[in-house]
Amino acid sequence: MKELLHAVRISGLGYRYHDGTEALRGLDLVVHAGEKVCLAGPNGAGKSTLLLHMTGIIKGEGDVLVGGDVPKGAPSVFGLVFQDPEDQLFCPTVGDDVAFGPRNMKLPEIEVDRRVASALLAVGLEGFQSRSAHHLSGGEKKRAAIAAVLACEPEILALDEPWANLDVRSSRAVTDILRGHKGTFIVASQDLHRAAEVCERLVIIDGGAIVADGPMKELLADEELLEAHGLEFRKKCAKCEATKGDKKACA
């Protein structure tokens, strides 16, 4: 059988913060092309730090290979959506924010326009080009930030806590965006219910190391494993989305 091409290959990755705190400890990870992966774990586990290494923003000890031999951080290879969209939306208009990446790639303006229109359509914000990001709702800002990354057409899409601080409608919108994405993506999230809707593989990180890695459905069924690493997954009511056993659940 022909070996699957890898999108990300990390070997022996270690990283310490300036105060000496060990954030990652000899971490090894391979993500194959086309995989949909969730990185989960408690706060401070190292998820965001790991994603920043994939972009090349920070560099620790060990090897990080993203998208073959293309330099890490190239926007056409690896695109990261930060947890807080305010960290990505800084231009006068939404259209300018989404166009920033393609323009930075020195693409012809006609191609920039095409990518902006395509990315905004993909996130349900067509017609928002002239809107100010400051006047958008939290969910709209999140979708605009995703569009800004999609416009670079990265081979690998990564999102840090994409459902954090969103209402149900906005969360569903983000889920629909990921369902429509055909390429490789990596989601760092504690919302295992949302992640289970779009991810096929679960990688649990705790204390800067991978403690479990396998099919999403299998690991979600291991309540003892999840509890040991600050995670929880309980089935939700299909009608109201409350977890079974909650007083607000309708069934």
C-alpha cells in the first residue's frame, strides 16, 4: 500500500517559555494529507503553542515539517485562524482584511478580487466587503477571520478554539464552514461536541505531550481517559442541543 503523503510531521518538539516553563516535551505528531484532526486538552496543555510552531511564528527544539519542503509559515501552505478574531482583523474594511494575505503574496489584483469573493461566499459573508469589522457581531468577526485565511488558499487550515464565545447559530456557521472545507484541517478545541461533527481523529495533549491519539469516536467513548485530562463528552439532545441529564434538556 502506498504511504499517505503527510501534511505535518513533527519530531521531538520541545519548547520552554521565557520564564522556564516547559510548554512542549518531546512531542511527535504526523498529520496525513486530507485528515481532519482535533487537538484537545486542558488549558495550558500546549495546543496553541503547537499550532504556532506549525506556522513558524515560534521555534523550539526538534523538527517541524509542514507541507513537505515548503518553508513553514508560507500562507499558501499553512493558514492559522487565531482564537480571537481581533488579532486578525485590523484593516478599514472586511474586504481589505480578506485581501491582505493574497496581496502580501504579490498576486495580481484580479486574482485577489476573485479570492476575496470566493472566501466571503464560503463563510456566508458575501456583500460584506465594505463593512467595518468593528461593526460586526462576534460570530461575523469569526467568519471574517476564517475568510481572511481561506483567501490564501492554504493546503492546511488550522483553527484555535473556533467555537469559543459563540452562540449556537454562529457555532453552527463555523461547523458548516469546516464541513465544506475539502482539504486538511487541524482544530484545537475543548468543545468535543462540535469537533466530533467535523473531525475524524482526536489527539489529546496534556502537560505538553500527546497522551492519546486515535479515532475520534473511540476516544470519546473512553470517559475515564477524558476525565483524566480535563475533558468531557456527553451526548446532546438532538432537538435543543443540551447535554443529556441537564434540566434544560427537552428529552
